[in-house]
Amino acid sequence: MEQNQNIKKKGWVNWILFFATIIIVFLLGMLANSVTQRRTEARLVNTPKVQIKDYEPRNKIWGENYPREYQSYLLTADTGFRSMFNGSGLTDMLELNPKMVILWAGYAFSKDYNQPRGHYYAVNDVRMTLRTGSPLKPDEGPQPSTCWACKSPDVPRMMNEVGISDFYKAKWAFYGPEIHNPIGCADCHDPKTMKLRISRPALIEAFQAMGKDINKVSHNEMRSLVCAQCHVEYYFKGDGKYLTFPWEKGTTVEKIEEYYDSYQFKDWEHALSKAPMLKAQHPDYELFTMGIHAERGVSCADCHMPYISEGGQKYTNHHIQSPLNNINASCQVCHRESEQTLVKNVYDRQIKNAELREKAEQLLVKAHVEAKAAWDAGATETDMKDILQLIRQAQWRWDFAVAGHGSSFHAPVEVARILGNSIERVQEARVMLAKLHAKLGIKEVKYPDISTKDKAQAYIGLDMKKLKEEKEVFVKTVLPEWDKKAEERESKW
């Protein structure tokens, strides 16, 4: 009887082993099939379908070989995201904050300043802005061709054809028919190896000015430096309007100011105060390097272009956007807090710096108006020299702190320091103005009503109706011709 039980027990064990073996063999077969499929897919994905030529500016051609990256890049056309302070839609920042019209009086930014959209719109937005004027002929218009420098992969193509200096010194409209494709693949990648590369000479030249060799940086550094080709402070140097990064003495707000002062450079003279002004562009990279993420070795791409794994392939998401719209793939790769906590952390920093920004703007507006009152009352250049220097310094710091994209998060401590310094200097200027007003017999300063953009622009003497009408003619008559010429040219490539 005991022997029969052992036989039955062994029978059940054998059946269990039999079925277990079948399951294991089945799973191993599925694994082998999956690996084979993935290898086949990888070969198909990595096999080039077209040969990409040097200086190929058309993103769709690159997309033939890299469809996943290209499809994610096309998502930069989405303008739906909005955070507390910024978004990807076309927002009129002067309408939101009319004080900036006064701060930039006499400069093109007082005419038009929109929140930047995604890379997909880079060419279109610089065409449409009132800052580039309404040139009906190639040699007309207030801006140089340098204004195209960061907007299109057609730029390095044209620099290669005509030379860097010749490209810069032409008028903005001269190369209008050539600049057609928005920011894309050729701006950052070598077409043969797909390695990251610097396609803009200004960044290479800036490294040389600092005594550094950009060719010796690491791959991780390159994942930020390709962004630093454009997301930086810059100016147009000399009569040739040569694009230059003012990094020779350093990249802090003070060192860049020291560089400009050494050349007695000014972007414009303020229309009200007559102060010799500096306009910060968007010193994103400079401020990013002063924050905790850069200190810990995080690159721009880690947060704004995180990796994606799909179909056995790992690739970089080219939907370049705010990490707040992709927290799971960006922030939470390193941080274990909830989305709500991480968003709150960002907003807390931004809100605190926004309070300082508002204070600086209010004081700067008053300082410009008070300086105008002093001039109107007969102040001399000697009376105003030190006051105007303080106004220049204060507004430069305000602009440096707020002109960037996300600076209050990238380097909140540094931004707060800079804004605090701005407030200190403008307050000093206003104290000096108050003493000068007393000397000149000024008893009261009448501050303008700048509650709307229209009122602020009217106060500084802008004829916006005329500007808009001229731009409308340009858009209807010139832009279609530019697009037609570009399409005809590209159809022959």
C-alpha cells in the first residue's frame, strides 16, 4: 500500500515537472521571439533610408532616418501648456506687464514682446514680430541679419555659403527667402555620426575668449552646450553686427557688465531718462550654471528632453518643453516626491522672486520718469551722470534676472541676489534724484497712467497703428514671396 502511494506521488510530481517544463519552454520561446523582433526592429530603425547631406536644414529629411525623434520634435507645435508664470502659447507680455514698455522706451522691445513659443515657430515668430520692422526691400529694415542667428538650421548653411561676417552684416530681410526651416536637427547634430556638435560660431568663439577649448568638453556637457548656442546673453558687436557672447571676463551679471563697460557699450539710450542702457537677451545658460542642478551634473537635456524607451529602442524625446509638463519622465527620474510637491517647490521659488521683480520694476519706472523730469527742469549732464549709471546698472540686473526662461527655478538664490542688488541701486538713484529735484525746484513729479500697454506706448510716443499697418503690408506681400522662393529652391535639392 505504501508502495502504491509512492507511485501515485511520483506520478503527480512528474506531471508537475512536465507542465512546468512546457511553461518554461513557452516563456523562453516568447523571450527569444521578442529579442529577435527587437533586433530586427533595431536594424530597420538604424538603417538609414536617405543620405543626409552636410548643412541639410530640412527637419523632415532627417526624420526619414530618425522617425521617433522627428515625431516627438513635431510636438513642439503644441501650444497648450501653461504653468503659473509661463507657457508655450503666444502671449503678449507687454499687455500683461505694461511697465516693461516704459523700461524699454526707445528700444524695439517697447513695440512688441511676446512670450516665446516652441522651436517649431522660431522662424514664423521672428518674421511676425514688430521688432524686425516691415522691410519691403532687402536693404530696408532696422535690424541686421544677425537676428536670424538662432532661428533656423538654414543659418549655418548660409554662413558656409557666404561667410560668417558677410552673413551678419547684411540687413535682416536680405536673407529672408533663405531662412525657411525652423530650429531643428542640423542645429545640434552631425549628419554623418549624429554626435552632438556646435553649429554656431559665437559659442566656439566665446570659449576661445575665455581660454577654453570646447572640443574637450564631455558628452554630458554637450547636452547643455548645444542649448547654449542660443539660450545665452549676447550682443551685436561693431558696425558689422557680429554676434558675440560677452563672456571674456566671466559669465556672472557683474562680469558681463564689466565687459560691456570696458567698451563703453550701450544697446540704446533710454527715451525718457537718457540713460545708456543694456538689454539682456535670455541668459538661461549663464544662470543655469549657477544653480544646484548644474552643480550636481544635470544637463539641460536631462530635464527638457528626457529619454524614452519604446519598442526596444531608447531615444531622446525631442518635444523640448517645460519639465512641469512631463514631471514623471523628467523630475521624478531623480526626485521621489509627488507631482504636487515638486510643482509646489517650483512655484514657491518663482513666487518669491516675482515679488522682488515687481518691486524692481515699479522703482525703475519711477526712476526713468523722475530722470525725465530732471532733464526737463534743466539738469546738466554732470548732474545726471552718476544717477544714469545707477539706473543702467539697476535695470541691467533686473533684465538679466527676468529675461531668461525659468531662471527663478534654475538659480533661485542667484536671481534673488541679483534682483535685490537691482532694487538697492535704483533706490540709490532715486534718492539722488530727489536731492536734484529739490535743487531744481521740482515740487512734484506727475507719473503717467500706464495701466495698459496702449497707454504706456502712447506715453513714450509710439505710433502703433502705423507700425501695425506697415507690418500687415509686409506679411501680405513679402512673406508669400519668401516662402515661394524657399519651396522652389528646396524642391531642386
